[in-house]
Amino acid sequence: MAHIITSKCKENRYTDCVEVCPVDAFHLLENMLVINPETCIDCSACVAECPVSAIYSDQLIPEEEKPFIEFNERESKTSPVIAKKIPPLAK
């Protein structure tokens, strides 16, 4: 099992979650974050830190967000790891 970042992160890209991840499973995209499911240890530490409630267990993800399971897996393979908080995207 792993955690997945969903559409709620798009255009926000809050990074509060990355600093609590014990295994550096987060990857930085231009407008959001993704989690590498192979690295994630399913500790759930990131869930409470997300100010927009964008992180779900892959077992509890809402139906409409299920495409993000594959999206996180695919995008995490080619994007850089992020382990330090950075400013969110300007609105």
C-alpha cells in the first residue's frame, strides 16, 4: 500500500507534507507533488500535514481520483525528489 496525491494539490503545491516523510517519497512537479508508491512506506504522517487534504491511501482514494494512482507512479519516476518545504504556488 502507498499514499497518493490527488487533484486537490494541483495549482497549490503545498509542501508541508514533505518534511514529515521518513523515506523521501515526494517528488516535485511544476504545479503539484506526487508520491513514489515504491518508496512510500504507508506511514500516513503526510496526511495530517496537507492543508488541502490532497493525500489518500491508495486503498481509500475516492473513485474520481483513482487516475492519480497511475499518475503518481509514472511522474515520480522522472521528477526530482523533494524533502524540504518550499513556498506554495502563488494564487
